[in-house]
Amino acid sequence: MKISPYSTTLYTNTQKKFQEPNNSKETSSNINEFNSNSILLKASYNMAFCGLFKEKPIDAKKVETPIKMTPMKEYLISDDAKFRLGGNYTISLTNPEINDAIKKLKPNEKIILGRDGFFLSGMNDYISRKHLEISKNRKGQLIAKDLNSLNGTTIEKQDHLEIKNSTIEQLVPHKKTIIPADAQLKLGSDLIIDMRNKNILNLLDENDEIEIGRSKECDIVIDNFHEYTSRKHLSLSKRNGQIFATDLGSKNGTYIIPKNKIKPFYNGAKNIELSQANIGDCYLLSTIYAMSRSDAGAKMLENMVNIDDNGNFIVSFANSYPITIKPDELDGQESFGGNKKKRSVSGDLGIKALERAYGRMIKKFKGYRTMFCDLDNGGFTDTALFKMTGLTSTKIFNSDKEKLYKTLSEIKENGLNSYIITCSTPSQGKYGKYMDPKKLFISKHAYAVSDINADKHKITIVNPHNTKKKYTISWDDFSKMFSSMCYSRVPDSGEYPQK
């Protein structure tokens, strides 16, 4: 049997091997028949290798566009490629008419664009009946091939939305957009991603595209604390040194925040929410949260964190020199005790900067609890408050119910908005590591107080593991489950106390 060096058609049967035909007429007449278990393979071969190796496709993603396609040649393309078919008809693969069909393509499947194929609105007589083939190879990469069309096909330069460096823009859903390398992306209303984060940049260098969202299928999985982030919210890709972002049809949108619009607390530090990661800093985070409940405390937090011209966070505690935190230190950093698996808190960038700076500050010291503590191994609420603000606090042990109840009444009467109040549980719980049968409160843990009801003798407790969840209990239960309460009055000015 003669093999053409240019092209060939092979029929293979999945149930039995192909048999070389004999010279009988009966066999010769059936040589091109195949049953439902057979596969038709058609391929173009490089003549230099005697038809044994398929020609490598041209990588159109790495060549400057526009490119006039050579008929029947294969081109490796991106999922946002744009083509000019015939004279003046243009189509982008992001077009909703074809985008769904492209997404459904499985490896070794194809679609054909043309007047007798996948017909798109606006196609005219300059477009051949079978003009352009889009297929997916075994690796899942998209391949384009002009099917020897009459008027040709050109791979055009993709149009991208350019972002002005002075305004906050919302990404157009399902449209690839060039974003500034020093910008931040706000996913929904409560998650900020800094594009200078080394973890994200390393992933982009290793992959053609990464997805971000709450789904476990994403490359970067966002914890459920960020409830306004969609399961598959955003995709990022990098090409020729430029970063592209695509909102994947998220419910609450994606926003590009240029460098000059970056803020530590985007909606201010009043009533911020946060979620503790696996660093043992509940005393620090409960203090930050308790401070945010008062106007003066929130102002003090805002004064602690500033951003310099290079986009670095400058954190100034009351008793420390300013500490510089770079943007790539905010997420996924090595813990202060050396455990690289530990993560930073979820919440505003200002909270992350405070946590990182506080850990760097106290790492230098060891000593008695009233002055120093180890961030990774637990701590004390009065220490965290003093180290951050210079404010001294009063601690009441809950075993003295009469004093506790009197203090709660006085705080409420004087105005809860003027106080920072935290509390902690004993080292041993009545129910193993829990203080109550419902397993709401953990032993050896710090909490914040967000509300006091003096009439009904109720108190609202907030766990820094997720401050969006609040628990209201009686004063009596509070005295039984918690070992102490720490409180301090904040100067109305929101300034540090005079040294």
C-alpha cells in the first residue's frame, strides 16, 4: 500500500487490528468501510519526515499581530483571539455567540466558521462556506486553521480596555482587560488583591491562566469569609509582560484600583470585619476589632496606617518607630515563629499591615507579659492594646460578679462608643476545649465586646475567627464562661496619649 507524503486517510478499528487486504475483489471493495467502533484519522504531515510527524503549529500568541494566516496551517491562539474573515468581517472568540461553543469544546473536537458552518450574525458573501476551523488539541490549547478560504483570514490585534491611572474602573464581564502592574483588584466589596503579591506573580509565571474564587477548583481559593466573592470570580493571565484580568461574570463585580487610589481601609476603619487565620494572635485582632467599634478608636486605627509614594504600608504604633510593610508581605507570608504554612488575617489591607507590623515589632523582645509577648504562642489583650496605642487598661476578673455587673452598667451609661472592650476565656474549658455545650466559645482565646444591654443584662461577644458572627449571652453566662474582661477609654481625639 502506497503512503502519500502529503496527506493520508487511515481507518482504525478499536476492536481488532487492521488487516492488510488480499487480492480478492470482495475484500478490495470493502477496504474503506468502517463500523461504529472505528475512528477516522485525517492529518497533514511534514514531507521531510515521510508522513510520520505532524507539523508543529505556529504560536500566534507569541508573534506580533496582525498575522495573515497561511491556508491549512495551524496556529496556536488564545481564548480571546480576534479574526478578520474575508474583507472586513471581524469576530472575537469572546463574542457571546461563539464563546459558549468554544468553552464546550473537548480535546480533539472542532467547530467550523462559515456560511455553511457555525454562522454568526453579520456574515456576508466574502466569507467562504467553510472558512475557519477552531479546534482544541490534546493539551486543551486552541488551534485555528484557515480552510483554504477564498478571501483569507487574518489574526487581528485584540482590543483591550485601557485603564486610566487616576480612576477606579469596573471590569467588563467576560472581557480581557490590561491592568496596571501596580494596581489592586477589589472583588465584590470586601476582598482586595494586590497585583504585586509574589504568590500571584509566581503562579502567573507557572501557568497560562489562573482562576480566583471561593470554589475549590480555583487556583487561588478564597475563604468563605469573603461572601461577596463568587465561586469563580476572576481569571488572570500574563503575556509579553502585561497582566490581563477577566471578570468571570461575578455577582458583585471586579474593580481596578490604581496606585494613587489605594487605601488601607477602603470604607474607613469604623466597624471593620476580619477573620483570624492560623497565627495565634486572637488578642491582637480582638483589640483591633474592639477599637473599630468606637469613633475615636477607628480614627486611631486610621492614623496608624499610611501608604507612601511607593505603595508601601507605613505602620506607626505608639511606642515604636514607623515600620514599613511591603505589599507582597501582606498575604501568605512566613509566620513570625518561622512556620511558613501560617497565613495572615482576612480583611482590609490595613488590618493585614497592622498584624504584620505588630509581629515584627514584638519579635525583638521577650519578657514579662505586661510588656512583651510572642505573637505565635498566644498573648494578652492588655499588652496588645498598650503596645499598639500606649493606652493602659483595666482588667476585671469575672469571678467577682458584683464588680463585673457594676462595671458593665457604668460603661453602658457613660457611652459604649468611648470604650475598647475585650475579654478572654480560661485555659481549660468545661467541655474539653470549649466553654459551653453548643461549642460557641473556645478556651484560652480572646474575644471582643460589641454591645452591652444593661436593662436585660445581656452582652454581645465577637470571635475574631469571624467577626461577622456575633453571640449575645447573659451577664451570668459571661461570668461563668469568661475569665476576665479588659477595657480602656479612648481619647475623643483619636490621638495617642501624650508621652
